[in-house]
Amino acid sequence: MSATMEVLTAQDARREATMAYNNARELVSGNDFLNGIEMYREALQLAESSSCEDCGDIAELVRNQLPRVYFSRAANGFEQFRSNRSDVSLADEAVDLFLEAAEAGEEYGDDQVAQRSRS
């Protein structure tokens, strides 16, 4: 009976990680980058938890997506600055967002995002 409970727990953990991943994708597709990043991080935490035994694929998907989402967020910030060049604070914010994207690229092993963000 306890083996069945462990399987259900692992299945529940996988379901929760999958739902968090799908919610993150939906948020990002609606340009809600900050909440999408938070949801991706939650999905990664769930996928890497000990109760989610067979979630390596979800964790890998998240690790591949996160740097790109950070970069998209930075690019969106830069576009906001381009739309309103008189607001210097938007330029500063875009620079900060690109630095965050570079860090995320390094953290998750996406050299292309890290390099493009620094450019």
C-alpha cells in the first residue's frame, strides 16, 4: 500500500511540475515575463524535488526556457525605451534587465543568451 502511495505522490509531483511549466509558458506568451519567470522557477523547484522522481525532462525544458525568457523580458524593456527615449529611467531598466538575462544565461548554461545580453 505504501508503494502505491509513493507512486501517487510522484505522479502528483510530476503533475504539479507540469502544471507550473504550462502556466509559465502561458504567462510568457502573454508577455507577463516576471510572473512567467517566477512560475518557471517554481516548476524547476518542483521538478528537482525528491518527490518528483521522473521529472528530469521538465527540469531540462525549464532550464532551456528560462534564459530565453529573461532575454525576451530585456528586449521588451529595450523596446519600451525606444518608444519613449525621453525617459532615461527606461534605458537604465533595460540595461539592468539585459544584465539579469546575461546572468541567467550563465546560470543555465546558455552561452548564446549570455553573450547576446552583454552585447
